[in-house]
Amino acid sequence: MSAPPRAEFGLHRAEEPWRPRRMMATRGLVSGTRRLLLHLRTALNKITERNFHQQLEKVAALNITTKERLLLVVDAVLHKAVTEPEFSGIYARLCAALQRLRVAGTSATFAGVLLSRVWREFRGEPGQAGRAPQRQLGLVRFIAELFKVNLVAETIVHSGIQKLLQDPTEDSLEFLCGLLPRVCQALERSRVERYLREVEEVVGPRRRRRTSFQLRFRLQDTLDECSLRLRRQDKAVKSRERPVEGTRLCAMDEVEMVGRPVKERLGPRTAPRCD
């Protein structure tokens, strides 16, 4: 049974009908690029710790033959990593596996395009219009995960932390709380201690009125967490450097026992017990 025509109910087709934002973003692209983004989003939505290598093979097998497609792939991965910070570690591993991906005939690589996009967005003012604070927090966490997989150099992390401390606003301090505890153990100890002293000055009595109670508690938690991580690191280093004394004592005991008479080694002989 065929559906009645639209004219019978007085319906008309809009000149610019509403479409989801995802469809509007791919509007104007050729069918091959649109299909590539569809497969990419499907793999990113399904990727987990268990099927990481399987989804990685699907992403690596995509037909990324132009610089435009490479930029679209980088933007899609960056958007997922920033908007889903709880999975930023998995996306950072994906970026590390795809870092050498290159389009034939160009010098652009996946890692180069990704890092330029990340740094360009991070250098924007935290409170700038059009940049939601939640997205900035996700970006800071993603930078920390990229540093763990050796995609971001230590100098870039230091410059980012210094930038956040230069103008300690509410947003910049929030971003610092999301970045510093995740990278403090891998950075130079003297510089980390200097960062912590600067944070203590912000929490101190002279500048309390400039920050909210919630942010001060957040900063204090950051100080406590960083101090705990550094103490655990020092303890682990000392335990690895400490000589094992138990084996030496056992060996000395064996030498002393061998030099003793047989009666002393066997101990005093007790008479058999008769019940």
C-alpha cells in the first residue's frame, strides 16, 4: 500500500531542513571522504583496551590519500579525545601508533598535524569565546597522555605549565590541576618543586581572596597528590638501590654452622620420652 502524497496533508519540504551536526560537518564532501569518516567514527566508538589492535588495523587501513583526509582524520581523533577525557589514554596510544602515517607527495605526518592542532588550541586563552572550559580540561588531560606515550616533548609540557602559571586565573588553575599530577613524576624534579611552590603561594593567605573555596581545595588536593606521587617515586628508587642484606646474613650463618662441632649443630640431645 503506497503512502498518500504530501499535498493531501498540506505538507511541504523545507528548503534547508535540519540535519545533525555530524552530517553538516561532512556536507559538501565527496562520497569517498564521507565514507572514510563514517568508518573512522565507527572504529573510534568501538575502540577499547581489549580490541585496541583490531580497531587500530581498521583505522590504519583507511584510504587516507590526500592531505584533506589526513586533516579530517586528525580532527576527528582530537575531538573524540577531548570530549571523552576518560578514554584519552586509549586515543593517545592510537595517535602514537599512527604517528608515522604520511600522505604520499607531502611532508605532513599524522603526528605533526596533530601536535600543531593541539598546541594551537592550547595556546588560545582558556576563557576565550567559543572554547568551553570542559573542552579545555579534556585537552589538558590529552596533552598529559600524549606526553606519556612520548609524542609531546618535555619542553612543551614545561612551557604549557609556565603559561598556566603566568596568569593564574580560575580557568588556568583548573587546567593546571588536571595536568600537573599526571606528569609530575616524569618531569625534572627541581622544576616540579618550583611549580608546587608557586601553587602554594596561590593557596596561601595573601591570595586567598582572589580564588574561590572550591578552587583552593582543588589546588590543595593537587599539592597533596603531587607530593604523594613524588614520595612514592623516591621510595621506589631507594628500594631498588638498597642492597639485599638477607642473603648475606644467611650465607654467614651457613659458614658459622659448618665450623661448629656436630653436637652444637644438631643441638642438645634429649632423652626419649616414655609414656
